[in-house]
Amino acid sequence: MQGWRWFSEQKFEQKRDLAKSILGWHLRTMNTPVCWTRRRLFSAMLSLSVWLVGTVVLGQVSGIPALQPGATVTATFSSVRAQTNRLSYLLTIPREYADDSTRRFPLVLFLHGSGERGTNVQLVAVHGPPKQAREGKSFPFVLVSPQCPPDQRWEPAVLAALLDEVEKAVRIDTHREYVTGLSMGGYGAWALAAHYPERFAAIAPVCGGGERIDIILGGRKAEAMKTLGIWAFHGAKDSVVPLEESQRMVSAYEKLGNAAVKLTVYPEANHDSWTQAYNEPELYSWLLAHHR
């Protein structure tokens, strides 16, 4: 009973370490000849460690103390989630890439809309920069065009991890990274910039929107947000994502102190404002003019 009282009083980290130590002993014992007595001991210790681990896991899920009717108690909750994220993507390399093995290139991340989600990565090239690249347009930057899995949306942390991986394999000028996207991808561009404003030099969201609270509560990221290059695009007659979505985001950045943010509205465009946006003669030169 005293042993149980000692165990129940220990913190989660101490219980976890105890369970790990016992399991580690099991693994070492399994690889060595053991006598019958040690086998019995092994079995007993294994049962104990399984019970300990179960107790630790349950303790991790629920940190609710003894309930006291009519009283307010302080409880805690912690959880560790393991998730595998897999993104297929098109990687377009500039023609000049092999000319100088020391040269680093700007990077543009393109995020497609909801209609291109799926398992066929070639759908990514239906619109925007990857479509232009497929049609023969030469870009002076590395173009990364991932495909969002079915029934999912763009996750800033997953996209940041993707860029980390690309930076390991391709010569990237990390002072010149940009993100653009259309519709759902426009939302993704706004969200990614709000989470990692210090990473990107400029963004170009098309017919998207976002969470203004991310800008209002920017905190330590506010200074990077103030210097982020922003050129948004939207159709005045958009019946899918209202023009107000872009206007609210632009207004939030203006109130924050970003004096360079701008919005181009196409008077006759409905949801497809991306055709005009990605054919703006100055779009790519405008992006590349920004540095971090």
C-alpha cells in the first residue's frame, strides 16, 4: 500500500521514466540467456511495467483530482499526438540552376484551390504558376506546388516543414521566399504568412481571406508583419469568396502599420480572378524585389 501511495504521488514525468526504465530492462533481458527464475521475474516485471505504462497513459489523459461536490477544482490535461503528413508536389527548377553551383535561387510556394485536392498531383498545374510553367514560361525562381490531400485544408506547420525539406535539397535563397495561392490557397497564403511572417518576404493571395485575429494578436510577430510585402487580388463580383474577405485582411494589416499592403480588384471578375492576377506583368518582379 505504501508503494502505491508513493507511486500515485509522483509526477507524470517520474512515472513515465520509471516505466521506460523497466521496459528498457526487459529489452536487454530478452537478448540474453535467462534461467527459469529470471524468466518468472521477467514475466512479473513485464506485467508491472504494462500496468505502469497504462497508468501513466491514463494519468496523462486525465489530470482531474478527486471530485468535490459544490467546489471548483484545478485540473490539467496534456496529450501527445503523432501524425504522418504526406504531400505530393511539383518542383520546378530554373533553367539557370546548373550554370553556377554556388548560386542560390528565390523560392515561390504556390497553393492551389479546393478543386485540385486529391491524389493526382498533376491537377496542381490546372491554374496559376505551375500551369504557366507547363506552358513553357521560364521562371527565375524555384517553384514549389504541393497538392492538398482530399478533404483537407492547407496547414501552415505542414507547409513550413515542406519548405524546410526543399531547402535541404535545393539551393534556396532563404531571404527571398514567397507564397501565393488562389481561393482555398489564398486562405492558405494568408494563414502561412500570419504564422511565419519572418520567413516570407512577400505574399500574393488571390480571392482568399483569413483570420484577422492572427494579425491583431500578432505579438512578437507584429514587426515582421509590418514589413511583409502584400499584394492581394480579388474579383468584385466574386460569388464564392466575397470581396470583403480580402478587404478585411488588407485593413487589418494597414491598422497594424503595414504601409505597403495593396489590393487589386477586378471590377468584372467573379471567383476566377486568378487568370488576371497571374498574368499581371509586374507580379513576379514585384515579389522578387522583396527581401528578408
